[in-house]
Amino acid sequence: MIQNYKGKNVLVTGAAGFIGSHVVEELVLNGANVTALVHYNSNSNIANLNFLEKAVLEKIKIVFGDVTDAFQMDSLTQGLDIVLHLAALIGIPYSYVAPAAYVTTNINGTLNMLEACKKNKVGKLVVTSTSETYGTAIYAPIDEKHPLQGQSPYSATKIGADKIAESYYLSFGLPVCIFRPFNTFGPRQSMRAVIPTIISQALGSHKEIKLGSLSPVRDMVYAKDTARGFLLAGLSPNSSGEVISVGTGVGYTVGEIVNIIQEIAGTNKAVIEDTTRIRPKNSEVFKLICDNRKAKELLDWQPTISMQQGLIHAVDFIKNNLSKFESNTYTI
């Protein structure tokens, strides 16, 4: 338990997303007063927040809106102690076909949040980055000093957002932390990501599993570990002005992840390369492994859930919600 959140007024943007829902859950369990910003939709759909226990959900103030609306962000940030800014467009394949949408949400949306927090003197803003900003590793494990490489429109917009956040710390003294998770996985993750894609096909009626390249290496960190990192970054005075990466320090190829999942699921399906799922040659990021020493030193953070344990939880979640996963369709 992170007791110092008791009574804190906290806004989470992107609250209905995969990681956002875990962050909201952890905040409530640690005593925070949580406002959850959910992207406006005509059905009032709260997406992954539906999976929270009723007792947790009842303690959350849910607001529908959009981070691209500067006026709303100004209103929402008044009287806050902490903002955890997770709202973003994140699918890499979709960024190839709709790059302007990524600039609008990821860069302009972050700028709106920075300006609102500065105006309203919010105690801490945590801006969500991504390990994709590093691109293919020049050296591994990757620390926060590694060069940034925009190998997709998505990663380029996240680099832009990170740098604008950095400028608000250096120019205005805004207490902002750039929090950079490596590849988070676990329950509630969508088919946009590789692990749910593998699990849903392994559990489904398919005779084979269709994937893109099996050789990229990823450092997979479990959702609750990532969420705990957000909470620690939000409270720690050591995080202001810092870029902090979280990951396990261990890398797995996509092919190795397939084998572990099939062992857990009790399946032995052939894996077929689907060329439509392969990134453009110079856009693929081949190796991402985290050097997490800075997170340990500044936040006293370290991973607690192993890859095997996390995948068991992820398989169980999809098994219990298989009808919600369209495994016949490639989701970009």
C-alpha cells in the first residue's frame, strides 16, 4: 500500500484504457480521491473500468471528455494534487495511416495538460512516455540516456510530447515526470497488442496462430507493476524533471512468448507469418530491454510479477472473456 495517497485529489486521463484502468484501481485501493477522464463517446462506455469491482468503481468520479480540449483540461485540473496523464493514441499500425490524429492527441493533448497544470499549480504531473521512443536499441539494456529515434509516427509524437514536457520543467519549473514504461501486459489489454493476439488465437477455434515477425525482443512488464510505478512517480519529489523507465530487464522474442502462452493454454498450434502484420522494414523496433536502475534508485520500484505469472493471469482473463476478443480480425 502507498499510504500517502490517502485524501489526495488525483486526475487520471486515459482512465478507461488498459493501463489507465489498473492505475485507477490502485489509486482507489490506496485511498486517493480519483477523477477518471474517459474519452467521450455517445454510449457512455467506460470500457476497462467495467472490470473493476463495484466497491472500487463507486469511489471513482467519471468524467467524459477529450484531452484535445484545452478549456476542459483547465477546468478538470483545478484543485488537484496530482495528474497522471495516460491519454494517447497508441496503436503503431494506425499511426501509419492517420498520423495527424496522433499529433493532435499525443502532442497537442499533452501540451494542453501541461499548460493547465502550470496555470492551476498542480503539485505533480506524470506524463506517460513509451519505450518505443528509443527505437531499435543502439545498446542494451536501454537506460534513459539512450538516443531517441522516431521509427513510427506514433513514437515520433511521443518523443514530441516528452520534449514539450521537459521544456515545461526547464522553462517554468513545472513538477513533471516523464514516465516511460516498457511493454506492459496483463488482463484487460486489447487485441491491438501482441500478447492478447496470441492468447485469443491459441484459445480460439483456429488451427493456427497468425503473427507478424517473431524475432523482435521485448521487455514485458506486468500491468500492476507498471501501475505501481505511476503511483510512486506521482508522489516522489525525486521524480520531478526526470525521465524514468520501468521494465524487468529481461527480454523475450515474440516467438518465445508464443511458446510460453501455448504451454500455459495447453495448445500446440502452428505459427504462420502474416505479412500484413509486419511493420515497414525501417520502422520495426527489434530490441527493447530496460535498464531499470534509475526507477529503483529514485522510486524504490522493482518488478514483482514474473513473465510466467503474468501470462497465467492474462490467459485466465481472456479465457473468461473470449467472446469479447475478435481473434479472426487483425486489429491495427
